Amino acid sequence: MTDRTPEADASETDSVSRRTYLQATGAAALGVAGVAGCVGRATGTLATRVTDQPADIGDFESLVVTIQGIWLGPEGAESGADGNETDDDGGDDENATDGDDADGNETDGDGGDDESDEPAGREYLEFDEPQEADLVQLQNGETQLIDERELSVGTYRFLQLDVSNVDGTLEGGDEADVDLPGNAPLTFNEEFDVRENTRTSFTADFAPVRRGNGSYLLRPVPRGIEVSYEESDGSGDDANGTEDDS
């Protein structure tokens, strides 16, 4: 029979504990390495720009929109505002009132219940700081960069602007009443890709349209949306040129 002292028992217990700890940490390290290998994905750059078509911008001394972020719609996502686009002339909106706009989207009259139904699948990207753009200064092809970031490669069905404020001053100094369609995000239904080692430039084109009641509606201009691709190596070559929605 072997005599065991308490010190010997403690020593053996410590040895077993150390072996167990080393085995556990080794397994954990392998697990983390495996996960890291799985989640690594190719990325590309998305640059979001804004511009303005003429429409009724001539009525304004300044029209400053504040943009908080963007929503992106991957395959299968719902925009929740598919009908808020208009053509360059925006003709039908001249007779729209506060109840409904020409496309049937509810505006300030009612439609509050729609806010509780969050569209499925879209991804929200908030800017580090809100971006302001004066649409009066963004005419005749002028654009303003409001965001640029790295994203995983993929195809997106639409881009939306999260406009938190519109501050309009008419020629002569009067304040303008400018609404968004149904208080919904400005939706630009133009499919685009984020490609590996490529800078995708998405230019969102929108303009104020005068309505019959004297107010204005800020609307996307589908024919003015532009998407272009440029290799990130600085070659300056546009992979697909410019795509216009016609």
C-alpha cells in the first residue's frame, strides 16, 4: 500500500487541471481559426452620390436635405416604397394633394399604420454623421458624395435614402413646404452589384415637384439614376460604363 500525502494529491490534481486546460484552449483556438476561415468574404466599395434634375428646383433659393443613412436591398428584400418613383417631368404630381400622391402612396393625410410594417430583408447603414446636400447646387450634372464604405460582394435590387429633414427656401425668401412620398424613404429601384476590388458609384437622382396645393413633393427620378464601376487599382477604367434607367 502506497502512502499518499495531501501535498502529493494536490500536485497530481494541478497537473491534470493543466492538461485539461491546454487541451481545451487548443481546441478553442482551432475552432476560432475554422470560423475565421469561413466568415472571410470578398469585398468591394460602394460610393453613394446624390444629384438633382431640374423639375421645379428653379423655384428655390436653397433646398437642403439631411440624409441619415441608406437602406440596401439584397435579393428577396422588400423596399416598402416601390411606387414612390416618378419620371423627369413629374406631371401627374401637380394635382396631388396631402391625402394621396399620384401613384397611390399615402402622404401626410394618413398612413401612419404603415410605419409598423417594417419591410423584410433590407439592410440599414447609418452614416457616422448626417450628410446635408443643397439640391440647388447639384444641377447640370453636379453630384455630391455622401457615403463610401466597404461591403461584401453581392447584387442589390434597390437603394433607399433615409432623409430626416428637408429645409426649403423659395426665391424671395419664403419657406417652402416640401414632403416625402408617404413619409417613406426615397427609393431608387435600380439593380447594382458590389464587386470584388471594384468601386461601385451609385448616383441617386431626385427633385422637388410642385403640387396643386402649392406644396412640393421630393421624388426620385428613375431616368437620372446612374451606376458605374471602376477597378480599385486606380486604372480609372469603367467596367460597364454608365447604366441609365430608361
